[in-house]
Amino acid sequence: MLITLDGRETLQRQVYRAVRAQILAGQLGPGTRLPTTRGLSEQLGVSRNTVVAAYRQLTDEGYAVARTGSGSFVANTLPEQHLEGISAQLLGEAASDGSQAGPDTAEPSTPLSTRARRIGAVAPRRLGWEMPRHPVEIDFRYGEPGFADVPLETWWRLTARRARRATARQLGYGPRAGAPELQRALAGYLARARGVRCTPGQVLIVHGTQQAIDLTIRTLVDPGDPVAVEEPGYFGITYALLAHGARVRLIAVDPQGMPFDGLVAAGAVRGIFVTPSHQFPTGGILPLRRRLALLEHAAHMGAFVFEDDYDGEYRYDGRPIESLQGLDPAGRVLYAGSASKLLFPALRIGWLVVPEELVDPFQQAKALCDTGSPGLDQLVLADFIEEGHLERYIRRARLCHAARREALAEAVARYLGEAAHLEGTGAGVHGLLWLPDVPADRQAEVRRACARRSVGVYPVRPHYRNPPPRAGFVLGFAGLEPPAITEGIARLAQAIDEVMGHA
Ligand SMILES: Cc1ncc(COP(=O)(O)O)c(C=O)c1O
């Protein structure tokens, strides 16, 4: 293998870019062993440490895997391939033709920072959260509430009232932590509904969970730090960590979420990101025993725990399970919640409850980032909570969602039977449908066959770093009424038959 350096940037960057280019060009195919660090350092006339550091970056970014004792190998699934799946999902089918997605290889003439280059390497060029709205009759999209359930009339009424009465103080720069009215309202709501124990001063108002993730990483993680995440898991966490230069330790989840022995096997980590109330995307609910063990382990390591409670309000078999934060005597948990799944994502309002001793560093980080979140919307949300609208709506929505979940389970049993396995519907507003007889490489065909029947389904694959060999779809049911769910699954069954040749 001939690797040449181009003399631009540091030696480590040159080695990294040269090897990466060969991997991307297919000259080093999946599974191929990379040259030894000694051999390559001699060939290039650079120090061995330079090659080791370049290989580490390739490993951290998912281009290579290191096997103890036998060297480094090209990864079987490259980040770009993995990301194309996400792009296709996030950006629509148009992106999957390769013309709009994937990394931008052209280097801009204005040099980018190391961080920006890392983002370019780990994330799709047009990474974004907007999901295309295909004109399908029955859309199992996930990640949003059913907008028809949200009391929007009330929201607009409260918005108009706040706008009419806005004072000069409310129109100026607000407190960096957020409106005190909303901090108070949330501290009360989170104690009642989620068992979170905090003072209003511990509540930081942010632009959705994604900003809570970003601030946590900036404030508590250094580049090179190992951090545990769930596999499969929420890609917004993984990208933010990789972009920051953290080392991601994947903990494979089981039907109950993050297993304790997997966490222990990952070794010492700086932090643990977890979705305990409804694992994303598999839907497991972390049992109390595991919660306590995780907290004890984190306290022992001196690690923080980031609790992403993105849809914990909805649990169907018994009361909503209380947060990890409420169980934590050591003050290690940062609890994040969001209005995105409850009201609507466009609000861009979330909340991060931090331990007392971290309040100041987090407020500083937030202030420097954006000087604070939009003030009037925060006041409207405070009114919405204090006047009881939020909890009334959640109670009503829980009943509707329970009926939708029943319909989904019944339809899967009726139309797919043994050919499918539905998991993760004990809480939240999506389930994960595994199709054990459909190989992963036929998944896109099933998706297209569904689209021809005017049904939208979304593969689970993009949420894996190491995708499984069988097909699986994340089915959101928040926006669909039971008859539509039943009809949608009947059409999915026909689509599978067509693709697998049973029709
Ligand atoms: C598991 C999970 N966490 C967090 C988020 C981020 O939500 P937001 O930034 O809108 O609050 C999402 C969004 O899809 C999610 O699925």
C-alpha cells in the first residue's frame, strides 16, 4: 500500500487523511488489516507516536477498529455508509442518491478548526433534524407528538396574552439560566410527574435536549475522554461526543436497557449517557435494580450520568417510572427533558437539571453560547404548566396513546404473527418492530414497497453504530388513530410478502 503525505497540516493530520482517503476510495477494503504502526512510521519517516495518534483518530471516528494483539483493521461499516442511512432518513429519499448527503471532501480555502473538521468527518454534511413530509396516508413517523392531540388553541391564547402584556424587562436580555417563572413551574412539575428533586435554581432552560447534550459535553468532557453511550442509541449524543473528540464506548442494550455488566466491561468512563425511562430506540425500561447499580458505579468512578428523559411521561403499565435523578443521593445525575415530544419541536425549549455544585459552570457555558433562550415562549410555557394545562393534556394523551399502542400490538399479532417481534411499547410513543426473516439489506425494498402503499415506515438501522443483520422499523404511533394503525400494519404485511416473494 502506497501512502503519501501532502505536506499540509500537522504530520498526524496528514497520516490520518492519507489513510482515510485510501479507505474511502476502497483501496483499503472493509476488514483489511492496516499496516503496523511501526511499518508505516518507517515507510513515511515519521515517529511511531504520530501514526499511533492518527490510527486512534481513525478508530474513534469509526473508520477502523483496533483488536488487542492483532492490530487495526478497516471497519466493516464506514461512518459515511452509516451516515447515509441517517441522511436518507433525516433528509429524505432524495438524499440517499448520494448527491446531497455524505461528507464534503472539498477543503474550504478558509482553514477550519479541528472541531469543525471533526464534525465534517463524523456527521453527514446536511445533518439536521427536519424529517421530510412524504405525502403518505399512514405515516409511522416518530420523534413528534400527535399534533392533533396538543391543545394548540390554549397555547396560542396564552401566547397572545403574554405578548400583549410584555414589559420592558421581559423584552430585554433575560437571566442566563432562563425565566424564573419557568424554572419554578418546571421544578414543581418535575417533582410531581417525574420524581426529580431540585430547587428552581438547578433548572437551566435550554434549546431542547440537544443543547443540554452539547453543554454537558463542553462542560464535563475533554477530548480523548471515554464516555459510555447506548448501542443502539440516540445519534444526537454520539455525534456530539465524536465531534468533541471524546472516545465513545458503546454499551449494547438488552430488552431492559443498559446492562450493568456491559457498563462495567467498558471500564472507567468520564460520563454515561442513558435513556432509562424508555431506551431510545429499543424501548426498554431500566429496572430499579439496574438504576441503583448504575448510580453506585457512577459514584464509584466519579462519572456523571446524563439522563435523557425524552418521553418518560408516557408509561402504560403502572405509574410513570421515576427518574434516575430522584434516586441519586450523590448528585451525579444531570436530568434533561424537552417540550419537543410533549408540545412541539419548533418551540426549541428544553430543561437541564444540574447538581447544585454545577449550576454556575453550566449557566456560564449557556450564557457564552447564546445569552439565553427566547423569553416570551418561556413565560407562556410557565403559564401552561402553572394553570394545569400540561398535566391535564398529558393525562388525556396517555389514554389515547394506550389505545393506539393496543391497536399496534393487535395488528402486529394479526397480520404478521410469528414473522415479527414488537418490542419497547411499555412506555413512550413508538415501538420497535423486528422482522427476523427479512435481511437488513432488503429493508429499503420493504420501505419502498410500503411507500407504494402510502405507508411511511422508518428503519432502526441509523441508530446503530454496528447495525444488526435483520430488518427492524421504529414505528411511531402518536399521530395515528387505531383504525389507521391497523390498516398500516396490514399494508406493511403485504409489502413484506411482495419483497420476500410470498405474495
Ligand atoms: C432520544 C432523544 N433524545 C433527545 C432528542 C432531542 O430532542 P430536542 O432537542 O428536540 O429536545 C431526541 C429527538 O429526536 C431524541 O429522540
